[in-house]
Amino acid sequence: MKHEYSLVALLVGTLALAGCTGLDATSGGATVNEPLENTYWKLVTVGERKAVVIEEAREAHLVLHAEDARLAGSTGCNRMMGEYERDGDRLRFGQVATTMMACPGEVMALERDFLDALDDIASWQVEGETLTLVDGEGEARARFEAVHLY
């Protein structure tokens, strides 16, 4: 009788561990792309420039709010807000407004490059948790990483 209980306990334990392997049964283990809209996208690079973060400042990021096609975020120094238009993989930003605080030179240079890149965006690509904004020439202008807030 003890042998049968041990066998059942072993089987239950094996099944429990198999459920914890990390395979996603709904996607067959494939990588799921984050949605473009309503995702917090942390800036990683603008062109060849790596994003920098200074103490007591928000990291450079953007969120595209689908409900009203509004952009919100931070340049790494100043807050930014604006509008965007999306049609399939096409993406265009309207005029982006920012607050007007001064920051150290490296952060201000990143802000300038970030805002210039947003002016030139023509399309977007998401692969897993990486967003790439692409200009009309097909060049990657900015790369972002999805950040899960909860």
C-alpha cells in the first residue's frame, strides 16, 4: 500500500514540475510580441547613441495611448507629449511638446537626438520585447525595450 502512495506522489510531483517548465501552451513556446500601443517602452538607443539616465530624472521612454492616439513619455530630461497616427506598420508622430528644463550636456544631446528621430519615423517593428522605430529610408532610428510596470 505504501508503494502505491509513493508512486502516486511521484507522479503528482512530476506533473507539478512539468507545469513549471516555462513553456507557454497557448503560443507553443514561441516568443510573443509586445503590443505597440499601451506599452511602456524604455529607450535603449537613438541611432548609435545609448540612452543615459541621470539621478533624480525619469528614464527616456514613451507610451502610445491607443484610446486617444496620444504620446506621453520622457526624453530623459523633460516630459513629452503629443499625437501620433498609426496605420498598420506605418507610424507618424505629430508635433511633440516638451517641458523646458535644462539637464547635463549628454542628456540634452540624447533629448535632441530622440526628438529628431521621432520627427523622421515612418514605420515600426516589434520583435518580442524590442520596439524599433524606422525612418522612411528603412534605417532604425530608435530602439526600445518593453518594461512591465506590474
